[in-house]
Amino acid sequence: MQTEDFGSFNELAEALLLDAALENIPYGFCVWSPQFRLVMWNKHYRDIYGFSESDIVRGMTLEDVVALSANLGNHPDLSPVAFYENYTSELLNNRSGLRTKSQEVVHGGRTIETAHVYSAAIGWVITHEDITDEIARTEVVQKRKLELERQNIRLDAAVNNISQGLCMFDPKGRLVICNQPYAKIYNLPERMLKPGTQLEDILGHLFDVGMEAGGTRDEYIAWRREVISKGEYGKNIHELSGRTIMMQHHPMKDGGWVSTHEDITEQRQNEARIQHLARHDALTDLPNRIEFLEQMTKTEASIKRGEMAAVLYIDLDHFKAVNDTLGHAVGDELLKQASARLWGTTRESDVLARLGGDEFSLLIRPIESPEDAARVADRIIKAIAAPFLIAGQQIEVGASVGIAVAPNDGDKTDTLMKNADLALYKAKSEGRSTYHFFESGMDAALQQRRSIEAGLRLALQKQELRLVYQPLLGIAQNRVTCVEALLRWDHEDRTISPVEFIPIAEETGLIVPIGEWVLRQACLTAATWPGDVRVAVNLSPIQFKNRDLVGLVRSALADAKIPATRLELEITESLLLADNEQTLKALHDLRAMGVRISMDDFGTGYSSLSYLRSFPFDKIKIDRSFMRDLTTRGDSLAIIKAVIGLGQSLGMSTTAEGVETEEQFDMVRAQGCDEVQGYLFSPPIAASALANLLHAEAESAMPKQKKAS
């Protein structure tokens, strides 16, 4: 290494110190003047390229050095001329003061990483590091790079090449050098940046302007003294002016140290956000299942000490219908609004979570009695029952709630969650929009439900399903004008009621293949009947999700060879819960074919009159619930009278369900009802018995048939 005489002893001493430092850094170092002449270099530079000590001299041109380097087998993929042109172009393009890195291949196939930075006063300061054996981002590489940074801190600080704040202190705790990022992070005044400033003076200033380090000023300074005295690595995170700063203390062999300072405010905010997202639902921002179960587990200890707590399982009623008919965007907004209402029913100590889909759970702790949980459940049901206004549409859903109370219903998280879920099933089976406490034996009921679901999946394959038929009497015609096809399931030596298995079939989607079988079988059976007797088939709202429902109906009619006018499709008001274009189009297409559309169970839904305006039904079936009290309650008669009058004014026929007595029959006939259905005339019967009935009826008058029965 050669240097020039600086003219004074102090300058020479500093030059010798710099010379010694450069010779001891573990990578090649050189400086090229703005005219591309060699100013200084170290032994590692010569070793990397294979130069002997006499090969290069101060003032040598870059072009000569490149030619010499090529002769020694370096950068073999380029000619000396090409390499020189590329290298000089690279240097000339980097005169902004930024540090630029590149790589080249030298003799022996080794890869050298070159980093250069330009100074108008000096030229290009260039480092050359052999990275052939480097394993990216390993601990060994990181340690080596850190050591290189410690040994070359003055050069790095001079060019301010790093984004972190960095400073070096000597063994006596005096500042040797620091970079601009360090001064900027702490907004240090100029007097604190001068070499020789004591660390404790800087720390005292920082605490005076509001720095907080998780303890008092004296505690922090004592910790720094201990780390310095032990010569150990240390790390601390502190706060200043609303920013979070991480300080890392790196000891040096001579007793001094280097410290790095990094503003990690955004990093901490991102980490906090990630941690929040991991434990909260992205849609509603409520705690998710993971967070809820963790809170439940923490509650177990207080339950064992005798405190009472309750777990509420909450399910939105009819949410699936909203999601399917209005789309997921509306469904998501409904979930957000519902979660806000649910949150409004809770206390600060409660934990409300969204478990997934439309299922929520609420941990109430502590409570004095089960009645506390019942009151919360009642508030939840009332809160969700109020209409939601979303995208200009009024949507009505409900909430069913299952309640498990600790410790009576369990003192472990798994047990309480399971029992609350069982209670929810019970609440839903009792008509929804209600709450139910857990009771012993519910587990057996759930097992029964699962058994039904498993058996139902094989019911078609095993030919366990059958249809029975209940006639509808046309009052004016005094004969059977229509027959309703009703589904029965014979499974494991018993006949399972449709009330049990139809909801399960709808929830699992099995209603689609089952519904197709019912439609085709009913049409084939109707083809064997005399005259123009119609067959009525119930359609589930789930079946309308099949975009080719109209094609399916057309196919069933064609296979049975019966006209569309002999098919009557019964739908419930829930299908029209939302004004769905696809559903209404399917209904209009079916009606255009000649198929009659009937509204079943009229008066038991949400807003029946509005649905009668949305689609021109052919028939209204008055629900049997109005028939039970017909002879004892005047309001039932008034309702039936109003419905029949409404049907007549709209051009729709009416059918009264559940007619079981002559008195009921006389009353609905007097009001102008068109058809009646019930046990007074016939229960649901097998296809063969129905065929006999219809053939006999064709030969005789209806009064005689009625008398014979």
C-alpha cells in the first residue's frame, strides 16, 4: 500500500492508521481517481486478482490494470477492451454518491462482488469481496457481514451508505463517528454529534426530550454500562416522539463498540396487524375461533373456582337463502351489520366471536344465574329480528341461540362448545328465532340426526323412498281435481317423517336429486290416471338454484307423456324472500309452458301480500293452522274469508288444507273456496289405492264415493 506525504506528523500518523486499517480488512480495497488512475489499494486487492506486489503502482491507469488482470485469467468471459468499456461506463454512471454493486469472475472461477461509491474529491472508492462460498442469508454470512461492517465503520459512515443509524464509541465511551441516519432518528443537535461526546451525555439528552426504554433513566443507563463492561451483544427497543426504535449493541475487541439504530415503527405496526388478523375475522373484525377458544381456555380456571359462565352459540336464520338469492356481497354486508348488533348486546367482559359462515359464539363471564344468559339471548334475538336495509332492500332474518352454562353443563372448553352447539340445534328444530338451554340427551338427538343424514345419502340407491298421494276435492266439480304427491322414507324398519328428513335434505343439498326423483315419479304416476286430474309436487327453494330447473320439468313431462297443464308446482313464501331475477324468470317460464304455480302454506311466511304482487300465482293454499280453530275462533274465519276473497279478486283459485270435519267443509265452501284437502275426504294413500279411487270416481258420482268412504 502506498500513500503520499501529508506534510505533518499528525497527518502522517492518521495515514498510517488508515493504512493499517485497510490492510487488515478482510476484502480488497482500492481507490480510482476521476481520471481512472490508481490512488490506493491493499494486499487483499492484489490477492483477489493475482497481482504481485511489483505488478501495480500508484498512478497506474485502469486500462493497464485491466489488461494485466485479463492476462492473469480474470473476467474470462469478456475481452480486456470490452471489460474496460463496461467497467468505465459503470463507474461513470455512478457519480451520485450512491453505493453500487456488481459481480465479476476471476481466475479459478471465483466470483467477486464489487461495490463502488463516488466522491468528487477522491474518486471511486471500491471494495472487492470473494463471495464464491457465500451461502445467502445464513447465520455465518450475517455474522461475517456484521464483522466487516464493524471493521469498516468509518468508511461506511463517511459515505452514509446504510439506512440504519450507526455510531462507534471507543473503550472510554466517547463517540468516534456516527452517520446521518443516526442523527436524524434521534433529532440530535450538532453538539451531540461531535467526536468525543460521551455516551451518557447523549442518553441524558434523549431521556430529557422524552425517550422511554421500558424503565427509568437510571435503569437503562445501568443496563448499558453492564452490557459494555461484559463485552456482550445487547438489544433494546425504546420509544421516542411516537416512534419505535430498535438499538443493537455490538462490542469490539478493543473494548469499544458499534451500535445500530433502526426505526421499526411500521414494522411493529405491521406485526401487530398480522397478529390481529391471525386472531380476528377479516370480514367483521370480531375475534375468530382461535381467539375465542383461547379465551374459553383461560376461563376454565375461574369456572373451577366456582364462577358461573355461559357459552351462547348463535346462528342466523335464513341467511343461506339471502346469500343464495341476493349474492355474497349482500350476504357479507348482512354479516357485518348483524355482528355490530350482536356486539351491542354484550358487556365489556364478554367475548363475541365469529366462528365461520353465519355462526357466532358469545362467552358471558361471569354470570349470577342461567337467567342472565337467557336475558342476553333474548336481547340477541330481538336485535337480529329487526329488518336490515342493505343495497336498498329490506331483509329479514332471525337468530337461533343455544346456551350451555358452566359448570353444570361442563367445565372444559370442548364440552361447553359441544353442548352449546347441541342446544342450538334444538332451538333451530323448534322453529328458529328462539333460544334453548342445553339438556341431557341432546347428544343422542344429534347422533340420530347424523344417522338420518347418512341414511338419506343412500336412500335413492336403496330404493327406500316412495310417494303417497292425497286427493284434493274440487267443490264445484264435486270430484278429485288434483292430487298432491307426498314423500315418504322407509328406513331401518320404520317410516321417517318428512318433518325429520326434509330439512336435513335441504341443508345437505340432497333435496336436489331427491326432488328430481319425486317430480319424475309423480308425473309417471299421473300418466296412469283417468281424465284431467292434476298432480301437485312440492319444490324446495334449493331446487331453484338449478339453472336448468325448467328443462328438468320439461323433460319429466315429456317422459311421462302428459301435458304441462296437468302439473302443479307448489312453492313456499321463503322462495320469494328476495326478489331474485333467476327465480322469477324460472317461475314465469314454467307458467308459460302451462304448468300451474301454487303458493303453499299461505299466511305463515313473512309478507304474503307483497309476494302475491311479485308473481301471478294460479292457486293459493290456505295453511292448515287456520283450519284448526275455524269453528271456535272468529278471527280464523275472518282470515280465511279475506284470503278467499283476495284470491277471487286476483284471479287465483284457493285450496283449504287440513279439512277434517263436515263443519269445516261447510264453512269454507260457504266462503267460496275452490278446493279442499284433508282427512275428511282421504288421507295420503298409495298409488294403487289412488288409481282405484280415481277409476271408481270416473264411473260414479262424488257424493256416493264420499258416502262409501
